[in-house]
Amino acid sequence: MIVLKNAEEIERMRVSALMVSKTLGMLAAEIKPGVTPLRLDKLAEAFIRDHGGIPGFLGMYDFPNTLCTSINEQVVHGIPNDKPLEEGDIISIDCGVLYDEYYGDHAYTFPVGAIDPAVKKLLDTTKASLYEGIAAMKRGNRVGDIGYAIQRYCEAEGYGVVRELVGHGLGKQLHEDPQVPNYGKRGSGKLLQDGMVLAIEPMINLGTHRVRQLSDGWSIITGDKKASAHFEHDVALVEGRPVVLSTFDYIYDALGLPKHDPIFV
Ligand code: MG
Ligand code: MG
């Protein structure tokens, strides 16, 4: 069942989404060689609680931490550990917050120091594909149009689009209907409607689209051990157009990067 949100609920969801955005912005300044994912996890948990939120992933389906930290060939659902980050790594950080009854859910893949140009291109392309997907979230389109846009953009670069994990509706539950695959056929799936709030989250691999799960029961890694990237925004459909509730601007501020993402209002 798809739960549509009214304007007041969407504004409450924006607050939750921005709390995750600020958390990732805080972490952006901490990501460097030598830092451990577990340290980042503790910082995130303290930050969220200091702002009156509840870590959304902690305990969800028995997940043990505040962050999912997925390094290099890990796609998503990596469990924070005490292995220090190294120059040239990438780390995908996915974070959820529960605040005022609503979830925010937001992810970004960070380079650790200088990285391989081919991996940098994967990150840039995956992030750009997120905005391709967001642009397809508009009146008259269907859920499949979002996945189609992401898949077409990424496969044009020869990348693998992960099939087994998908985006989702978001609200009082972390995972609501509909599922939002990062692949799809034009004009397929549920019709998009005003009041839908979707977590759109391309997971894109440098090589094969195939993935497998590690024996920890959580971490998903690429089938060929090549790098994978993950970016996620929370997006509401308002008057037929996508409104992005989360923002990477806090990350860009922390890293001294220009704010150049498309704005949908
Ligand atoms: Mg997420
Ligand atoms: Mg999500």
C-alpha cells in the first residue's frame, strides 16, 4: 500500500531528511586516511541524538549500527568496523534518522584522499544518474520511468546496475511501497502521484551488475570485486514535480566543493 503524504507531512519529512543531510555533512569533514568506519558511526550516532533524532538503522532488522559503511567493492549494508580507511578507498555511507515520526534516508559515496580516475568517474556518474532518476519522477510518469532513466544513463558508461537492491517509498516506515528499482522499462509500474515520497538510490558497479552477500549476513559486495557507488535522496512529488527533501550541500560545504546539483522546485 502506498501512503501519500500531505503538505504538512512532507515538511516534517524534510526536517528528517535534512537531519541526515547534516549528519553526512558533519562526517564529510572527518573522512580521511586513518579514520575507522566505527569512529564515523559513533560520531553520527552522537550527532543525531544531540539533534533530538533517533538513529533509523540501529536495531532495524537487527542491524547493529547507526551507519551502513560500504568500502570499495562493498555495495551497501556494510557494517562499521575498526579497520582504518586508506588513501584511494571509497566509502559509501548510508544513514537513516527517525525524527518526529518520520524517517530520513540518505547516502553518499566519499573518496578517501586521491582515488583512481576511473573510480572517480563511477562516483560522478552514479550521482548524476540519481538526478536523472529524480527528473523522471514527474506527473504522468510511472515508477519504471525512474529506473529506466538511471539504467540508461549508467549502462551507457558500461557500468553494472544492481538489481537485487532497490529504492523505496519513505515515511513513518523506513521502507514503504512502492519499490523503486534502478532499472526498468519506460511506462511500467505504478503511476506516480502527488504526495508520494520516494528514496531514490542508484547502486552502480564499475563492472558486473552481479552482487553477493558476505557471511556477516549484511554486506553486499560486487561479483568481480570492482568498486561500487551509492547515492540516495529523499524526493517528494508535489504538484507534479520532484522536490528533493535531502541535500548534499552540507557535504559540499565541508569539502569546499561548489554546489552544482540540479534544483527541482
Ligand atoms: Mg539509505
Ligand atoms: Mg533507502
